[in-house]
Amino acid sequence: QVQLVESGGGLVQPGGYLRLSCTVSGVSIDNAHIGWFRQAPEKEREGIAFISSGGVPFIVDSVKGRFTIARENGQNTVHLQMDSLRPQDTGVYLCAMKLTTSVMDSLVIPTDPEAYTFWGQGTQVTVSS
């Protein structure tokens, strides 16, 4: 059974930082794209950061320069480092996984949440003074 578990969320003041982790069990992430999505109240689910099965990162413009994503394949974990947090970063952060089934599949990182098969339950991030 494949499971994704997020951790590391919490309450932080503006300008602060958090490090989220997504730990996967049941399958190796070696051949998987991993994405972090944010669900804010009354807003659509938004893709934030992605990392390909080959380790290539993609960060959306709204958080570029503040967020970084990294894989730790040996621990079957992906981390999202979030610095200089702002109140508008508040939301539930979910990680998602898409297994790659071909070389071509591994070359393209999807950003559409519909492309991801497996999802975690999410971790709450609140940025407030």
C-alpha cells in the first residue's frame, strides 16, 4: 500500500521558515515525480514546487527564491524548505507523487494536480504574527 505522509507544518511568524517533509512508503520514489501543492481557504489547489525523478526541480514564480525542493532517495523522502514566509503562504500543504513509466515520462514534470496519482493528507502551515 502506497502512503505519503507530510510533516513539518506549524505556526510561524512572517519572515520565518519551515521545512516540510514528504515520506513515502510502499514504493520507491526513485522513479517518481514528486510535487508540493498548497490549498488555501476558498482558493484552488496550487502547485508550488516539483522535483523530477531525475532530481530536476521546478519552483513556481510566486515562491521562487524563497522555497527550495530536494530529494533524499535513500530515505524515500522529499523536503520543501520554505524561507521568508509570508501570510499569503498560509494553507494546507500536500505532497503528491506520479510514478514514471517510460523515459519520455521521466523527462516531463507535470504541474497539473490531475496528473498525480498518490496524495498525502497534508500539513497545515500558518504564517501569522
